[in-house]
Amino acid sequence: MAIKVLVPTALQKFTNNEAQIECSAGNISELIESLETKYPGIKKSLCDDQGEPRRFLNFYVNSEDIRFLDGTKTALNDQDEVSIVPAVAGG
């Protein structure tokens, strides 16, 4: 099952400067583990000490925010697109 993952510039240092990668996973939690296996060290930037996505990162599955779906248990299907988007603040 191929899931397309869009990686923000700040995290591309873990993915050999690739902005788009493919992984296999059944849900977001599995995707994070798959990314860590393939790109050691990336999980620390994606998750807090409890293993939850960091507050300043948003995960989208096919343009849907996982916070409004099932969080890290959000199911993934073949050909889904997951975007990792850093939060932007300003004033």
C-alpha cells in the first residue's frame, strides 16, 4: 500500500532533501513509525515525548485535518496523500 507523504522543508534534512516520499501504513501512527524506520531521527521532530504529534505540526490526509478525524488512528488507504504542515504564527 503506497501512501504519498509531503514533507515540509524543515524536515527534509531527514529525508535526503526529498519533498515527497512514499511509505506503507494502515494509519497515521503506523506512518510515523514507518518514517522513523526509513529516516531515523524524524520521529523526534514529529512527535512529543508521549508519541503524539507536536502541537506546531498539522497532519492532513487528503486535505482533511486528522484532528477532526481519528487523530493518529486515522486510517490510511492506498494512494492517500498525507501532508505534514508546520503551523504558522504571526501578528
